[in-house]
Amino acid sequence: MAMHRRKVLKGIAASGASLAVLKAPYVQAQAAPMRVGFLTVKTGPLASGGLQMEQGLLTYLKDRNNMLGGRTVELTTADTTGNPAVCRTKMQELVERFNVSCVLGPLAAFEALAIDDYIRSSRTPTLAVAGAEDLTQRKPNAWFTRPGATSAQPSHAVADFAAKDLKLKRVATIADDFAFGHENVAGFQRTFEDAGGKVIQKLWTPLNAPDYGTYISQLKPDLDGIYTGHAGSNGLKIMRQLSEYGLKGKLKVVGGFTPIDESLLQQIGDDGLGAHTGNWYSAELDFPENKKFVELMRRDYKVDPGVYAASTYLFGEVLDAAVKAVGGKVEDKEAFQKAIRAVKLQNSVRGPMHFDEFGNVVGNIYIRRVDKVGTKYVNAVVKTYPNVSQFWTYNKDEFLKNPVYSRDNPPARYLER
Amino acid sequence: MNRKSIAVAIGATACAAVPWIITNDYFVNLASQILIYALLALSLNLLLGYGGMVSLGHAAFLGLTGYSTILLVLAGHDQLTTAILSVVFSTACGALFGVLALRASGIGFLMITLALGQIVWGIAYRANELTGGDNGLTLPARPVPFGIDINSASNFYHFTLIVFAIALFCIWRMTRSPFGAALCGTRDQPRRMSMLGHNVWMIQWLTFVIASFWGSISGLLYIYYNLFMSPHAISLQQSAEALLMAILGGATTLSGPIVGAVIITIVKNVVSTYIERWNILLGLIFVIVIMFMPNGLVPGCRQLWQSIQSRRKAPAPETKSASEPAP
């Protein structure tokens, strides 16, 4: 059995991996590559996001000659299929079988929640895309770090922009009916209503709804705008159908960080023109690091990077800085984790960023508007909210006293029947 | 018989020794998972193989036990009370589901079990306050049965193995009992069985309850292993997977579902590390098995073995028959 496995593993740094399988004492050596585990989704409905995560990470590693902070990287990619139980098994495989020093991913909130206790007990530094609020709020995990954003972190800024700059008063929300959508909309609603707006209607669409017609036709006639929190290809679908139902131009469309993703922007095209979304990233960001990233992505994959690709590219930057800080000694997990949390980047792909005490990012949130430049559609940055934390402008302790954002929390005060 | 009991003893020893044969925690954990899914498939197979009732809602019992275990532990009950209560609750739901589902047979039965499974899934997904919705619930810790810590991979494996062995023995006894024979009778000749004075409905309902009981036990193991429950664990896909395990291995046999669970779990978790399109491989395995061994792997291999045996013996009578006319 071991012989066979060795044969299969031939490509993966022969000595290290098979020694680990045979439980031989692991020899710590600077020359040995640093093992990095990568949890992504390659099959199932979340696969498009998972694919971009992989593209972003590979772009970073390729550009850096497969090095992080001076150590060669040996990447092990695992497909979680978007299923919590499989995600857990894959996480165990990465840690117990491949002896990885840190794990990147997972994508979905429920995946991160399923491995939460395992991350703690195995003490594995983990950088996650998953937005689940509580992992860096009421149930903080010392080994969990989120360089992207919580589900609602950009929503707060969009809400502020919608109320103060766009002067929207009456808004309906529409989003996917799962935890990410609930948290995403809840953040918008809270800040929007605190700024004087009213959310008068909340619609939830099933994740795999083929058509939004029945939902769009429920929209109240006297709305100023609509907020969408759809993720993945559902963003494309809602933008297209809003336009098909003749609402384009009549309703101001605002959105969270997922509906108008750069990877789908060219397909959304005219339907999205003028829509405002808030995100911690835009392919249009005028930073040297980002310009390089966008160029590499266009060259290798013929797409503009969206938020998922940017996430894993950012992971690369954060890890690079952390590995440098510990002088390459990533096998010392405590020190490595401490170094990851202490990372402070001025010129990352998303601009300046650092982590708060919970391991969640504090960084800029950009309000982007869909513009047409020549024949190309872009998410042009129209406003920057600097150094936004997961708590927005709220008091941290009060924020944490409230229950976590959900479908009915905070309660909507202005719903109209 | 003696040879058989020796084989069982060797098999049991080999299973018990797994953690010492494969020392890597990951593979030991995988073995535990295989046992958990094998138990789920075994319990489903009581309905499918022995009772001829195709159920597409069996994962519901995984969820009913899992969620009730977490909720009871969070409510402050101790692990033993929780385990008993949640299995009783889940089995009671099974009894109710049985009453509903057995109003129909064949496709009707399948559709009702599908609907019931989806209702459980829907409650888990929708009742945010109770089940945490999409984000699921976390069990704080594994229990400590008789003061033994089962947190390490090998200890948990042995715990699972003991439960599995008890379950396997009970299921084996059941299928070999007069009740098991009556069950097969209701599958093949329901009208004749009722003419013979058997209460067909009662036999099928009892089987449904027993199947949901063992399904609940596998749910208990599942939640102890994963410490996490979300609607994904009880989705239609999970029910279908258990069904496929039983069909792939051979639904008419006791060992079939175990073989199916081994193959599917390994392809899903180990082979997928090397082959990106492992779904296609799984599909290919199904197609090939269904084409060449329509009754499943275990009966198929048994048939193959018998035909090889008889072919090996075949030359002997042939020479006899050839030599017979000579003198």
C-alpha cells in the first residue's frame, strides 16, 4: 500500500511526503519546501468561485517563482465539493497526511464553521475566504484569519453611500436565501436605516432559483432603489432580469461585494451600467501590485480578476510577509500564526491593510460604479472608505452584544405589507 | 460453519488492528467514516434489499439524531441521556414516517420518503433560531463512554467499530430470523404472504422502524465524528449516496452495502485528491458495475467466483464423459 501511494505521490516532493506518511520523524530543514494546503471548490454550484480562487493563488505563486518569504512552496490542493463533511475530511488530510504549515480557504461559510473546532484543536494557521461573521466576532478563533472581508463588512459602506451620496430613501433588498445573503443584507439594512433610509421590502430567492421574475414582480412601485446581495452567477442573473423587466434606469441598483464581479462583468455588460457596488477590491484599483496582478490574470486566464481571485492573491501577499517575519521558520506554529496576525501591508493588491484583534481585516472599502470604457465594462472606483473594520463605525462591544446578523436580525422596522 | 467462524474472527481481528496497520491518523479517521456510512447503508438496505422498499429520505435520520443531540447537549443534558433521547426521538419520527410512507408502495413510497426527507432538510435549513440554518450547529465535545476518551483517531475508530459490530450482528440476526424471512416474503409475494396470515403492513412498518433506528445510530456516530451538523449532511444527495452504496455493493446481500460504502467513501475522499474529475470516475464505476454485475458487486463477484470454480472443476467431468463412451 505504501509503495503504491509513494508511486502516486511521486510529483509531490518525494522524500518529505512519503516520510510523513510512514510517520518518520519530520526533519526540520530550511531547504525543505514549505507545505501549504489549499481548500477550494472544484465541483458543484460553488465551483466558479473555487476556480477563481485557484487562479489567483497560482498567479501569485507563479509570479514569485513559487516562493513565499524565501521558502519554496509545495502546494496541495483539495476539492471540498462545497460540502462541510468533505471539507472536514480534506482539512484532516491536509494536516495529518500532508503536514501542511498553514491552510488557505475554504470558500463557504458553512465549510469554515464545520472545520472551526478542528482548526483550533490541530492549531493550524488558516486564512479563509468564508465571510461568516461570528468566526471573527462572537466566536473568535485564534488560528483563523480573514484578509478579505466579513459578509457584511462592505455592506455597511454601501449603505452609507446609498443614503448619503445617492440620497436613497426607500429601498428593497433582494439576495440569496442562505447565511451569506442574510448577513450581507443585514449589515446593509442596519447602516442604511441608521443613516435615515428605510428598507421597506426584503426578498429572498432560493440559491438555485432558475428565474427571478416572480420576485421582481413583487417589488413595490414606489422604490428609490434596490440592494442586491446575490453571489456568483446569480449576480449576473439578477442584473439581467432587472433590465429585462424594464427597471434599469428607473431604479438605482446598489449591491454588496458579490453581485457584479469582474469575472462576470463583461457578460453583465449594459445591464449593469450605473450600478454601484461596495467591495474591498476592484480590478480598476490604481496600485502597482494590482496592475501587475490584473495583467497577469489577463495574460494567463483571459479574465479580469474578481473578488475570489483577489482573495487568494492577497493570501499570498500576507503569507509572504508572515514567512519573512519569522525568518522562514513556519514549522513553529505559534510564532507563525502570531506573525500572520501582525502582518501590516501598505501596498497590497487591495491597498493598505492590517488585522484587528479578532483576525479580521481592517482595510479600504471601495464604492465602484459600472462604467463602459471603450468596449470594455469596468468597476470604476468612485469613492473610498478608508480603514473600514468589521464593526463599521459602531462601538465594538455594543456590536458584539447584539445577536449575529441573520435573516431577521436586526429586525426590519419599516417593512410595508 | 467452522471455516466461516474462523473467517469472521480473522476479519474482526483485521478490522480491530486497522489503527496499528495504517498508522496515519487521516486514514484511521477515513476508516471510521467508512464504518459510519456503511452502517447508514446497511440500515437503508433493510428497506431496500430485504423489504423491496426504495427510500430516498434515509439521511433524515442522520439529521434528526444529529440536530437533537446537539440541541440536547446545548440545553445542558449529559451525553448518555442525550444519546438515548435523540435516538428515541429519531426512531419515533421514523415510526411516524413509516405510517405515512407505507400508505403507498413502489414509486409512491419513494416519493413520500423523498418528501419527508426534504421536509426535515427544509426545517433544518429554514428554522434559523433552532438549527442555525445554513451555518449549522456545533457539538461542543465527543462523549466519554465509560471514562474512555475517544478523541484520538484510533480510539474513536474502535468505538465506532464496536458499535458497528453490534449493529452488524443484530442486523444479521434479524435477516436470518423468521421475521427476516417474512420480510423477504412481503417483498416477493405480498399477496400470498397476507393470505398465509402475515400482517404485511406491520412487517414492513416494523422494518421501517428498525431501519430508522440503525440509521439514527449511524447519525449518532456521524455527529460524534464531525461535531458539526448542517443541512448539507441531510440533503437529497446524502440520501441518494446511501442508496447508491447499497445498490453498488449489492442490495440483496448483507455485505453489499459495506462494500459500496468502502468504494464510494474512498473515491470521494482519497481518489479525489489525485483525480480532479472524480465524479466521472464514480459514474464510470456505476455504469460498469450495472452493465456487468446488475445485482451489485458482491453478488456479481460471487457469481464470477462460482463460474470460475465450476470451470476449474469442469475439465474433470469432461474427461470422464469423454472416456465414458470409449470402452
